[in-house]
Amino acid sequence: MNVEAGLPQLAEGQQPWVEGLCRAEYLPASYADAVRDYVAPLAKRIARLQQSLARTAVVGISGAQGSGKSTLALFAANWLRRELGLSAACLSLDDLYLDKAGREALARDVHPLLATRGVPGTHDTGFANALLDALSRAGAAASMRLPVFDKASDDRLPESDWPAAEVPVDVVLFEGWCVGARPQPGEDLGTPINALEVAEDADASWRRYVNARLETDYAALFTRFDMLVMLRVPSFERVFDWRRLQERKLRARRGPDRGADAAGHGQTDAALERFIRHYERLTRHMLVTMPAYADVVIDIDEEHRMVRMSSA
């Protein structure tokens, strides 16, 4: 297996595919510098980890909404494949939401706020474990399909529309906003932190349910990570500002007489604020606690740029 030594490589920053992928993803040309300074070193660390394990390495990539975790996973997977000769698959927590019927059942039987996808309890963790098993299963090469959740229909696409992946792979990059999150102490759950919790979770039953899921099936899933990478944003407020700007641009493109589309894109500021408040408690908790146990922390500055990487 080719990893670093033995591979003919261009000097970092001179890979033509990096600029091509930046254009394809509508990223500024400066992202190529971030690939050289942060993605390449991270990919090399992952490659060394995989060599030491002599099996599939599972890497969690965690970050608040809009932090760039999907983009980081995409470029890291390409670096592993193109520069280091490893096979890699990207798996997104967003593609593992319970289907619409499942979340409607939770909203009916447990708490109405669980109808909104995103928080722990709204994903199929059993399916996530089965996918990791299949992606890392030793033996003859085979093909499997990776799920896709369609946010426009708020439901999982039919399996016939899922992309295929050849397995087993050397590396799985598992990205998601609450990947690797740990539960809060029970005493921290009693006091609401925003208007959503005051108005719609007065008895704290929703947040206690979310926390209980973090203590159980999500904790078991996250123990499968061999490395945890955190994209650390400046603050929760900055996340909201980035997302609000994105939504305003979408509304401008759609025109003043059109509301949000089927995926909720182009929401009004009020609708967007309510949506993001579902994520506030856990995002703030992760910003305080995760840097202490993540293996790699990449800081994102106020201009949405990777500016520093530290390792445990």
C-alpha cells in the first residue's frame, strides 16, 4: 500500500486537482492554500494512523453548522486517494436522519420538537453502525450503497438512488455537526438557554431526551472513532450570522414574492432563528468541552478561514 513514501508527489500546493475541485465546489482560490496548510497535514496524520491500525480507520469530523466540515472531508478524502494511495469514503450524519415517518412518530410519542431533524435522537444510529461495519469488513472486495437524505423532501432517497462505494475502505471520514459530542451534566439541563426552550420545552423533557440519547446509542457509535477532528468556530453567534447571510442571499435569488423552498432554504430571519435554536445548547456545550478531548482542533476565524491546527 502506498502511503507518503514511495509515491511520486507534486510539491504541496501544486496539485492541479485541488484547484479544479475548488472551482467545482465554488470555493475561493485561497482554499487551495488551506488544503496545503491544513488538509494535507491532516490527511498524512490519518494515513499514519491507518497504517498503525492495519485496518479501516474511522475518523470523526465535527463542527457547527456552516463550519466547513463537509468540504474538509471531501478534500481530505481526495488527498488520501490521490496523493497517498488510500481508499476513503465520506459518510455524513445528515444522511442518517430517521425518515419522515420515524420523526413524526417521535414527535407524537416523545416530544413535538423531535419532528425537526438534527438533534441527537433524530438519526438512525443502528444504521450508522451497520454502515461502518460494511465499510470496514475485511475480505473480498465488494460494492455497497451509501445513503442520501433529500432535504427538499425531508426524507431519505430510495436506495436505488444512493451512490455505490467499493468496500472495504482504508479510511472512513464520518462528518456531522454533533459528531463526537458528549452529554451534559444533568444539573445543566434544567434552565432554558433560549426562547425556544422556554416556550416549547418548559419541562425540559426534550433536552433530557436528547441528552439521554447522547449517553447511550450515540456514545456507543462515537466510541468507534479512531480519531476525532473538531472545526472550532469563533462562537455560536457567528454561526448564526453566517447562516443568516446565506439565507438572505438565497431569498434574494428566489425573488421577493417567493417564500422558502421545500428544503426550507430562503427562510425568513425569524424562521431561521427558531430552526438554529434547536442546535444552540449542544453547540455551545461542544465549543466549551470538545477541544479538551478532540485529537485535532482546527480553528476557523471570523472570516470563515482555517487559521490554526493543534493536536493532542
